[in-house]
Amino acid sequence: MAFRRRNKSYPFFSQEFLIQNHADIVFSLVIFILIGLMFEATAKTAILFIQPQYNVTTLSPEGEVTLYHYGWKDSATILFYFFTAIILHAVVQEYLLDKVNRRLHLSKSKNTKFNESGQLCVFHLVSSVWSFYILITVSEIYIILQFQVKFFYLTQLAYWLHALPELYFQKVRKEEISRQLQYICLYLLHIAAAYLLNLSRVGLVLLFLQYVSELGFHIARLFYFTDENHQKMFDLWAISFVFTRMVTLTLMFLVVGFGLARGENQGLDWEMGNFNTVLIRMTVLLLVCLTQSWLLWKFIRFQLRRWREFRHEQAVRKKAAAKQPLRPLKRDSLGHHENGVLKAENGASPRTKKLKSP
């Protein structure tokens, strides 16, 4: 299964060989794990990579319910879907984004941002729909997670972890690496905190709001790259961005600051998965407040830069309009045509002489 057209062959295990063939190599590893399911001797090991572990069956009014908690074996599952995310990234890049890029003829810097927005559009769309589906179908989320909730968090961690080597595989420019590393690490930190501290319900709501907002931004950026006159969608994204920040802060204060503070189970219990202590609540609130403040600060700087660029463009247009030369005057045998008025050679308008009355 070849993901990219190869115009040149490189030595095995060289840097260019790994970059050009990384999707095929990872695909071979995934096939190797799947083949392990076919044999009884390796099936138990292979299932660790594919299926979430630590399941517990409990009785409920609706019957038997299988719930999950987390442990170190989750790293194997995350690794498998880490490989899967790399393969899907290559598929989207090869069969969708590269075809569009060849038609648009973008510069290298715009091409990098276009690929980034295209990949994140697909991911944010799938994740926002998936998280919304879980919120409306899973009526109650326990401290011990249901299958859909745990699988969602594992795939989220796998996706954002796969984004780290993709910076190398996609040959991202050095100027862009620091910016992308910032939001990748923030996503990993917040998703891991919600998963490990059993804040899965509030984490799902916040991820849904964040992904919908970011989906609007990347769609607006894709339209901007196709036609730079499409800038109104950035204004719609700005409204959703501010709304998301306000809802995030309000919801975290209500849930963590007030709701958990009044809960019955106060204290630290590793076995039961209870982390409802004052120190942990204050740490979570501080982390969220700092992140939201930093995002708002970056947003304000971005809007001010857009406003300055817009004012500068208007000033340049006014200066260009003021420096436009006057239209050249056409000369005929009688004189000059100036603004539609016929003038004589000396510049005076010819007038009809009035006859004196006798």
C-alpha cells in the first residue's frame, strides 16, 4: 500500500527514506499486530493493543453493564491507535490535501498552513460529532468509565501524540514548530488530566466546545487560502472563540470550584479514583484559568494585528489614489478640450460678442 508517489529512491533507513515511507512502515506494524489475533499463542498479547483493558462487569436496572478504569496497559492501546492516526494522516494528505494543493499553487509557508488546517478540520469535525454523540447517548458517566468514553479519550491521546512525529515527517518549518508544539502539549495536558482525574463528563463538554470553535477557525483559514477576500468567516470565528472561553471558565468554576467542593466524598483515594481534594481542585482551576487567559491574550494580539494591517492597507490605497496623474488633455485645431469646456489657445473661453443696441 503506497501512500506517496516516489520520484526518487533513497538508501534504506536514511532520513529521506523514513520520511517518504513512514506511513508504509507503520501500516506494516499495524498489520503485524492484527495478524497476531489469528493465532491462539499471540491473541492475548495482540488484544492488549486493540481493545481497551481493565473492564469490570456490574449489575444495573437495565442488566449487566461493562465499565472500565485505567492503568498502565492503556499505553499499549494508545500506541496502536497512535500508529492508526499516522496512517489516516497520510491517507488524508495523499488523497485529499495534496490534490487540492496542486490546483491552488500555494507558496511553501501557505502550503504548510493549508495542510495543517486541512488535517485539523477532519479531526475536529469527527471529534466534535463523536463527543456530542457520547454526551447525548451516555446518560451517566461513572468514575469507572463506559466503553465509549474510555475509547474516546484513548484515541484523543493517540491523535495528539501522533502530531509530534508528524512535525518531522511533514518537514514543518522551524518557525512553525514552536507554535504547533504549544497547542499540541496543551491538548495532551488537558485531556490527560480529565482522563486521569475522572473529570470525563466536564472534559467531554469542554472538548466539544473547543473543537467546534477550532473547526470554524480552520474552515475560515482554508477559504482564505483559496481566496484572500474571504475574511468574514474569521469574524464569526472570533465570536465563537470568545464565547467558548467564557463558557469554559464559567463551567469549570461551577463544576470544580463549587460542585466538587460540596461533594460528599472529600479526600484522596487512589483505589476508588477519588481526587476531590482542595489542592487538586485549585490546581485544576489554576491550570484552566492560565490556559484560557493565555489564549485570550493571543487572540487579542491577533485581532490587533489584523486591525493594524487593515488600517495600513486603507492608508496605502488612499495615498495611491491621491497620486494618480490627471488625464492628459486632447488638443485640436481650435484650442484645448479641458473638462468638456472648449478653450482658446491663450486659455480663455471663447465668448460670443454682444451687439450694442443702436
